[in-house]
Amino acid sequence: MGWFSKNKDISLSSFIDLHLIEIFHSVRKLIMEVWSNYRADDDLELEKNDEDLNYAVVALFEPIFHTSFGMFNYALGKLIFHQKIMKLGREEGWCDAKDITAFIKKVDVWENPMAKASTEEDADPAAIIAQALAEKKGSTDGFGALVYVSIGKAFFDIVKHVQKTTKKYTFGYQHPEDLDYLRGK
């Protein structure tokens, strides 16, 4: 290979299927396990089909897309990811969004706190989401911080992994597979 090697050409849709859907499942499972390990006996258990949990996990992909894809592929990749996760959510029973616009509005509820905090130097998306999820589920007394401490390093490693993985590929601007996917073909 060496320095003459060429990156593999891939559509964003295929990259998402090969890498990001699995990561979505892993992040969701990690949060559920941490939540279960540290929650008080009378606190709510998080289930795989919990709507808040799933939209929060989708929102955690904003920094992944923001830091891993160039400006041309950021919005397109995020849109394709949202469509694929919306379909998954319908299959799993946690997504009742009628269309992609409604889905994005539900994700925005979770992304907005990250956007507001992004002006702060140490604003960590995982910390913001963990705290927001804990508050939404009625947990108090630093439970969100406890969840974050348990997932923060893993989430940082996931972001770095995706960044490293994207460097192995060339994402063609308006790749035919992506355009076909968006057209429903």
C-alpha cells in the first residue's frame, strides 16, 4: 500500500450502514447499561425502545458528523443517517414521526442544548446529553453527571474512531448511491 494507496470510494449511505448504525446500537446499549447500573431502585429503567433515549443518541451523532465529514458531506450524511435511524425507529417502535421533518424536530430538542453550550470551551456533547436525559427522566442529584463519567471516555473514543475510519474513504460529492437512496430507489 504505502503512500501510493488510494482511499476506497464509498457512498455516505454505505458508510452509515457499515459503520454508524452499529455505533448507534452500541452507544444506546452503553447508556442503557450505565443507567441500569447506577439508577436508584425507584428510578425509571431505560428500555431499548425508549423514545427519549433514542433521540438523545441520535443527537450525539451531531458532533460525529461535524468533526468527521467535510462541509459537502456533513449535511447530506446527517440527512441520510436521520432517514435510516427514523426507519429503524419505526421498526423498533420508538419513532412515530410522520416524515423526516418531524423526525428532525424531535432530534433538535436534544441537539439544541448542545448548540447553546458549544460556545463554552469545555462543552462536551455527551455530558450535555447525559444531563438532559437524566432530567427528562426525572433523575436528580447528579445522576446525569454519573452517567456522563461512565460514558464520556467511550464516546470520545467513538468520535476518534469514526474520524480515523472516515480517512480511509473518499466520499464522492453527490454519490449516485446517495442520490438514489434519497430518491427512494
